[in-house]
Amino acid sequence: SELEANNKHLKLTLNTIQQREQMETTAKFQDIEQENKRLQDRIGELMQQISQLQVSVFCFSHSSKIKHSFSLNYPTN
């Protein structure tokens, strides 16, 4: 009957909509995972740069102290 045909059409439409929503949700989730990975990689790079800066600052500070100590012990004038 017409009612059954209409009901079947509505079920197919609902199923299509649900499948589309599922695909969109999956795509969004994958985008979020990809962005998360990109940010984690960036954080790793920044942590490495921070470590290198800390080493540089330590070396600079240490060499300044050595130069200062040397100039006190061995004045040039």
C-alpha cells in the first residue's frame, strides 16, 4: 500500500542520514586525531628547543663566571 511504501522510503532516508552523520563524525574524529598528533609533535620540538636554550644559557653563564674569575686572578693591567 501507499502507507507502507512511504514508511519504507522514510526508513531508507533515515538510514542514509544516519550513515552520512556517522561518516562525518568519523572524519571529524580523524581530523582531531591528526591535529592532536601535529600539536604533540610541535610540543616535542619546542621542548627540545627549550632544553637547547637551557644548555646554552648554562654554558654562557658558566663561561662568564670563568672569565670574571680569570680576570680577578689574572688582571691584564
